[in-house]
Amino acid sequence: MITLGLTGSIGMGKSTTAAMFAARGCPVHSADEAVHRLYSGRAAPLVEARFPGTTPGGVVDRVRLSAAVLDDAEALRDLERIVHPLVREEEARFLDEARQAGATVAVLDIPLLFETGGEARVDRTLVVSAPADIQRARVLARPGMTPERFEAILAKQMPDAEKRRRADFIVDTGAGLAEAQAQVEAILRELAAGAD
């Protein structure tokens, strides 16, 4: 089984591309979705112990947690020490299940794949990208998004050009869904040929 690490900066079309792989029968594990589940389950008491008042009703309040770690590198590292091992456990369980189910390609959707060294845990990497003006328009169309918040998010992510340089594959979503789907299909054909 080939493990494909999928990543991309905010607004590049990562979730849409992950869904394209899922629609073609590839099991997909989303690190973001895993964190959401953990924040309403196993991680909540651990987060509350380190960041009191962030889990009203036993569920992590992301706004309160964000305020607790904002501009505090040590607090952010503490949060990562709590959450990352739990996400990795879920990822390992997902990969075991995909292997047992006979999957030929399993996709790990990891927003900060390169930033966290996650590329060492996958066989191949894919970066979802789009021109900067398209990315900006997509992100600023989101409810509650401001140009300042967008710039702050970008500042914490590896530049798109560097991600593209490191990637084994690139899906450019700037030319529309049909073109992105064609790129996904070409990647799957190449991976299948390499697995033979």
C-alpha cells in the first residue's frame, strides 16, 4: 500500500482534492477531522488540565483555546505535545484498517505536513496549489475571515513555492474542478503503475 501525504496552504482546495481521492476509492484520513473528534473526546480532559477554562461542557472551545495559546510559543508546544500523539494513534489505526481492507493507496490529509516533518511518515507527497490571487479570493470569501487574519495564517505556513518544490505531485486547482480531477486520476495511474 502506498501512503500519500496530501497538503496545501489555506484556500488551495485541499479538502476538495481529498474528496476526489475518496470518490475514487482511496481511504482518506484527515488530521483536522481527527483533531475535531479528539477535542470532543479523549483530548478534552488533557487540554483542560493544561489550559483551564477552555473546555466548557467537556468539549474544547477552539476560540478559548486559541486565545490561550496565541502568541505563546511554549503554550502552543504544550498543546501540540497533547494532541499530536493522539492524532498519530488515529492515523496508525486508519493505516492498519486500510491495509487490511486491501487499499492500494491511502491518503493522509495533513495541513502542516512539511512543517511538522510528516513527509517522513509517507511514501509520496502531494501539494494542492492555486495562484495566489485565487487563494486570496477563496479565503476572504469565508465567513469571519479578514485580510489580517489571512496574512497571520499564511505567516505560520510554509510558503506555497517551497511546498511545491518539495512535493512529488502537485494538483493545481486554479484551472477548475475538471482539470483538478484529471490531475488526481493521472496521479493514481502513476501510483498504480509504480506499485506493480
